[in-house]
Amino acid sequence: MTLSYRRHMSEHEVFLEPGSLSARLTVGHDLPVFQGHFPGRPLLPGFLVVHLVFEYALQLVGKPLRLRSIDKARFHAPILPGDMLDVTLRYDAAVHRVSATLLKNGAKTAVVRMTVSVL
């Protein structure tokens, strides 16, 4: 199943290098999930942050992946509609681990680490 929430985000740039990806994007105001999370004070849910990291991991690895485990998901600051995020991913192929950091205005907003398997 593809959630395709990335279409509600404006990607400004994506850079791929062997083992790493960096992207800059703006969170769209039109994400359907904002209607219920939370009314009057929209906030990007944590599961969408993890899903966004997984979608970028697919792009980074360039092969179909299965999520094996979420080893770490820490949220340091809320992600709101209109926020510009800098996303950095690293992939360690030896242990199939994806590590991601999301920054907003230079400050850490989220850290996600997951283990994947290549299909």
C-alpha cells in the first residue's frame, strides 16, 4: 500500500550520493491528516514522519524494501503546515540500517532509525 503523502509536500531539492540522501521540502497545508490531527492546531503525525523517511529510503537504496523494525523514533519539535524541513538519510548496507535526521530552521525536529530488508 502506498500512502503517497509526499505529493502534498513541495520538494525543493534532493541530492543522492552513494549511501546518503539529503532533501529540502516544505510541508503542505493541504495534507488530509491535518483535518483531524489536531483540529485548530494541525501537527504532522509521527507515523507520517517515519513513512516519509521510508519513502526517501526507497529512493536512496533504489530497490524495493520491507520495513523490518523502527529502532528509534524521537520527535524533538512539532512539524507544522508550511514548515521547511532539511532531511538527511544515511544507509548502512552491511546491516540494512537507515538513519535519518530532520531539521527545521537548523534545529533537530526528528531522528528516525530503521532496519530494512531488500526484496
